[in-house]
Amino acid sequence: VDTRYNPHPRRLVVPLCQPPALGTVAVAGRLGALAELRAELGRCLGRASERVVLTSSGRAALCLGLRALRLRDGGARDEVVVPGFGCPQLVEAVIDAGLAPVLCDAGPDCSSPDLAAFTASCTPRTLAIVAAPVLGATIDHAGLERWASLHGVAVVDDAAQAFCGTLDASFGARGALGVLSFGRHKPICAGAGAALVINDPELSDAVARMAVELEQTWRERGAPPAAPRPWFSDVGTALEHPPAAPVRLHMTEEEARVVLARLAVANTEVVAANRLANQLAGRLCPHGSVRPRPHDAGLPRLFFAMEVDPSRRHALATRLADAGVETSWLYYPLHRTRRYAPHARTPLVHADSLWPRILLLPCRGWLSANERDVLLGALDTLEVAS
Ligand SMILES: *Cc1c(COP(=O)(O)O)cnc(C)c1O
């Protein structure tokens, strides 16, 4: 399979993810932006603000949540099931927590795992399943929770790619714990910040205890020496070099201000992204060699996913780059890398089959009229080419 990175546009006109800066919103409460954000997220999720812990990243939030689950469990079980076709930060969070990640497959022709994929990765050592919808495919949460409660396994509702403060109020509010992220490429794209949502109130004390412990451990460890990241031309090699571990647990006041500003425009951006996705889909012939991938209407758009012939993916990405359009192929199946291969218990056949067929286009609500025109025009050249 072709594991080259997509060529980057020489003249970048439509980036995948470059939100315009927003003026910071005036923080009304005298408690500051962190308190206001906690209250606002609590309102969105139907949770008291004390049940929302603001963190520096989704990775930090998940690590904290898993440590709390482990504490409550008494240390007997140490495995955590995570999507093998998804964000490597999830796997890193499990490792950060001192637990054993188990990579599970995606569903058949689906970017997110289904119930069969999750349960095939479980053993008596399974402490938790991280239910993370990936690239616009929802997870059957009710079905998963039924199975998990029968087997005494905790479910973490990782809504990093789902929560946008609008659409569905339940994202992040299901399972024992919820994870939100406001990092790059997330629906609320503030560049940093995240939250752990305590859905099972019995975990409150364990989360509080672990928060103190993690903050101290990470502070003592300190920042790793700054090393320039080498330039990679192959996606597999890049994943052998994971991003540095978190250096602090909590969100800063400044990060909270940016998240609040982005939350305020989230609804407008979701609507605009959906409109753009419809226009892009309208340019692709449903029976052509380049087709729109299905996208669940309940999930916000982070990209526009197209299905392509794997042997032509690089050529198509090159053509788009020539038009100034940045593309991506998320997600490289993590079990194909040396770093993550030891964590896969079964072959991940659906992930293997899906990723070479996916090509992602920019599709965010903040794109300007000119950027949208360039994008739509670039799609027309693909149809001619195919
Ligand atoms: C990005 C992502 C994370 C990690 O969030 P960060 O804030 O980048 O650490 C976790 N889960 C999923 C599903 C993600 O997409």
C-alpha cells in the first residue's frame, strides 16, 4: 500500500484546519474564564459544573479518567480498549496512565468500531472501553453500554470528534466518564484545552485524588528537552515518533478564553460546514470513481471524506495540491506501526481495508467564499481526471 504523505500545496489556498482568530469574549462572571467555561459545558451536558474537569488536552483528560477508574477498580484490571483506526493520542493516554492499550478494529466499511469490534478485544482484564466516534461515524452507545454493564466494564464516551456544544447534547455525557477536546482538528478548534466529564458521580473522589497526583507527577517530570521533529515522508515512520507527553494537567485561563470564544460561534460553523459538505457531495457523481463517504448527520463535519481507488489516491491528492487544496488520509491503522503493533491482539482487517480508500478534503464552517470556490473548482478537475 502507498504510505507516502499527500503532497503539500506549493501555494496553500485551502488549508485543512486554520481557524481565523476570534476576539476573546468578555467574561461576565468575576470568577474568570475557567469557571465560566465549566459552567457553560455543564449546561451543554446537563451536568453540574463540579463534574467538569478542565484539562490541557484530551490525552490528559483521558489519562486522568483512566487513572480514576483504575483506582476504583482496586488495580485488578489493566487493559483499555481503544480504536486502532483513530487518534494515536488515545493510545498514548492509556500508556501515560500506566495501563495496557488494546487496539480494536473499525466496523465493516465504517471508520468507527462497532459492538463486535469492541467486544472482540475484551478479556477478563478489560477495565474500560474508550468509545470514540471516528471520522463521522457514530457508535451505538446504548448497545455498547448494555454489553459493558453486563460484563462490568466501564465505558468512556470520548466525544473529542463529536462535541460541539450543539447538535446532540449527549456527546460526552454518556458512560462512566466523558472526554471532550478543543485541540486542533476538533469541532471546537481552540488549538488546546479539553475536559473530563464525570458522568458517574461515584468517580468524583477518585478523579479528584488522581488529579492531584498527576499534576504533581507531571510537574516534577517537567518538559522534555526540545528536540526538532524530523521531516517524514512516510506516514508509518511519523507515528513511530509520538508527540511529547503532557507537562501539565489543567487548562489555563487563557485557553479557557479561546474555547469560550469558539463555543460562541460553534453553531454557525456547524451549519456552514454542513452546507459546504452538501455542495461538495453535489459535485461528485455517486457512481463515479471518487465518491462521498457516508457521514452521520448527528456528527459535526471536520473534513469531507471521499472514497477513492487506493492506487490513485496519491495522484488525486497531487492534483488537489496543485489547485492549492490540502488533503489528508486519516487514520493510518496504528497496528501497522512498530510502536503500536504490540497492542493489537487480532488482525484489524476493516481498518486495513478502509484507510487506503479515504481521502479527506477541508470542510470547515470558517472557510471563506473564495476558499470554498477553489475547493469546489478543484473537485471538478478530479472528475475530469477520473
Ligand atoms: C484528538 C482526539 C483525542 C485527543 O485529544 P487532544 O486534545 O488532541 O489530546 C482523543 N480522542 C479522540 C477521538 C480524538 O480525535
